[in-house]
Amino acid sequence: MRTTELVDGFRHSAPYVNAHRGKTFVVMLSGEAIAQQQFRAIINDIALLHSLGIKIVLVYGARPQIDEALLGQNIETEFHKSIRVTHEPSLKVIKQVAGALLFDITARLSMSLGNTPMQGAQINVVSGNFITAQPLGIDNGVDFLHTGKVRRIDTQGLQRQLDNNDIVLMGPIAVSVTGESFNLTAEEVATQVAIKLKADKIIGFCANKGIVNDEGDVIAELMPMEAQKILHEFDPSDNASMGIRAFMQASIDACRNGVPRCHLVSYMDDGALLQELFSREGIGTQVVTESAERLRRATIADIAGVLDLIRPLEEKGILVRRSREQLEMEIEQFMLIERDNLVIGCAALYPFEEANAGEFACLVVHPDYRDADRGSLLLNNIIGQARVRGYQRLFALTTRSIHWFLEHGFNIVDVDQLPQMKQQLYNYHRRSKVLALDLK
């Protein structure tokens, strides 16, 4: 890696480091993820999150490991509605598998080898009876026996461990008030823990890069209703998609109960977890309660973000330079597109009331986000504002984006078509093209 790439990586990730510090993440590590070669790298990345001040509850599953162990002992497994029916012989094997994985994961998180991300980590891993279970019961005549569901969560106990800077490790086995053990799904445990803790995120892993569309492209963001529609399109008898289906249902339930974001990333791609959390575009799929991006009016607190966005274009002479003082006076004229608390786009509407017109100015979209037509989104918003104010025309001055304006309905006009006050400010040295849009 070149030095500039390293520096750029640190600079671009810094806002996310600050945003995530002190937040609570529930990480769901499926049995499929544990079985992969990337498991060690994933554990290292989870340790890195912990070192950055993120509070972590790590919930692990064991579906393939349990299947293999039951098969090895010639114990048949019955499923009903994709849920394992757990009888006494199965439960003994499941407890052994879950216990072994608990110690394996604890051991991984306890490593402190030199020349690895775990060097000097000194992570305390805590497990305990934070969950009280109850039997799942009988459905359509099928008794689930020792398959259970979450009855109660010791939220205060969990929070004490997180506040003590410990990683809480939770598996698929929990006990009931009667002292019986029950087999739970990791997805339900992760969902209920996240809801009760009011966690900021749930993170899960799958074989794919996330949820993909018909063209094979990753869908970056889904609202719960959209995720529900896609979930219904999966074949419920397809065992290969069982993990994705379970996580999607967990994400939908979590979002509808107050968890803002649920991320699904690949356990096959090295560093996918870090790329998803610490890069602008991410790498997986998010199920979110509200869009990661929002269009809003700028405030005085956005001065620094707007300046960071427009300075490169000012230095190239594409935009007229604005001082910080000038921007402070004009900031209420600006609309912003914000993503993860970062300003990625802006545009302004300057009023010329005497001419019953407005100027569309300072349109900037961050280079990493110019592939989703966000400029049109800002323009349409400004047009709407201008019409509400009763303006008959919207004009703009540009030296580089003439065709973009023409494509959006503007026409080239002479300088004398500008409002009188703007004509007096026109810079004949720049020779900007004047474009106008009729709003009547």
C-alpha cells in the first residue's frame, strides 16, 4: 500500500471511528461463518472494534456444527417450519457443541500474539445466564420439546458488563426458571438482545456480499417493508438460503422495534466488516429504519462540512470562492444531502425578490457519490422551494456544467436576462454561461 493510500484510508475512516465510539453493536456470528477460514480474521476485526471503544455483544450460532455432530452420532433431526425439534439426545449433543464453540471463541478473543491485531488487546470475555428461556411449545401438533425462545433478558446485567469494557459472548443455549436447558436460534437471541439493549446495530454474516438483486448487484440499503418483500421471494425449502432468510427476518423485527440499522456482510471477504462500518459506501446490505441519507436544510453547525465539500472546486476555479464569514451569512440558503453525519452534497437558492426569481448556486456532490443523480435531487428540491415562493424563473451560472443544466430543462440566455442586481455582480473575466428555467 502506498503511503498516500494509507493516509487517505485513515482520514476517510476517522468520522466513522468518532461516530461509532461508545455505541452498542450486537454481532451475530453464525456457525457457517465460524466454519470458514476467515473466522480468525473476523475475530481480529471484532477485537479491533472493541479497541475503538465500541461495546460488543457477540452472539454465536452453531447450525452446521450441530448438524455434523448429530450426523456423527446417527441422531436424526426433525425440522418444523425450518426450526429444529430438539429432543433429549439432540440436546446433549447441542450443549456439547455450543460449549466447545464458546471456549474456542473465548480463546480466539484472548490471544495476544505479536505482529497480529490481537497484540496487547487484553479483552475480557464474559458469558453468563443473561437470558431466561421458555419452551417454544406445540405447533400444529408438533412438540418442539427442548427448542425454546427468549422469555426474559437481564438487560441491567448485560449493560454492566458492557460498561466495564467487556465483550459479552452469548450462545444458542439458555435455561428456564425451572432449570431446564433449551436450544434457541442465534438470530432470535441477537434480535431480542439488540432490542432490549436499544443497540445501535446488529451485524450478521453470510456467504454473499449481502442481498443481491436480479442483476447480481448488492442492494446497499433496504427499508423493513422492502426487506419483507424480498424475504417472501426466497424459497423456504432452500437450505442454502436459510441463514440469509433468518437474518433478514431478524433485521426486520429489530428495525421495527427500534434498532436503527442491521448490516449483512460476507464472511468470505477479508475485512468486509471493517469496510462496511468505516467506508462511505460500505460493502454489504443494510436494513434501516430510515435512509442513511437525508435531504435537509443547512444550519450554522454545517459550515465546516460545506466548506470541506466546496473547497476543492473553489481551488480549481470551478466555483467562486466563499469566505467562511460569507458562508455563515448565507448558510440558511443551502440544502444538504447528509449521509452518516457527513455532508456529501449541497446546493443553494439565493432570492432575487425584486425580479421574482431565484438563483440555483453552489451545486456540489462529493466525487464518491456522483453515480446516483443526487444533483437532480437537490435541483428538484430547489425548484420546489422556488415555486412555493412564487418565483417565475430560476437561473444559474456555470463554466463547466452547461449540458447538465440543458438536460434538466434550462436554456442559455444572455447576461442582460439576469436580475439587475446580479448583472452588476457578473464577472466578465470568468465568462460564466447564464442558464434559466421558466417556472411559470
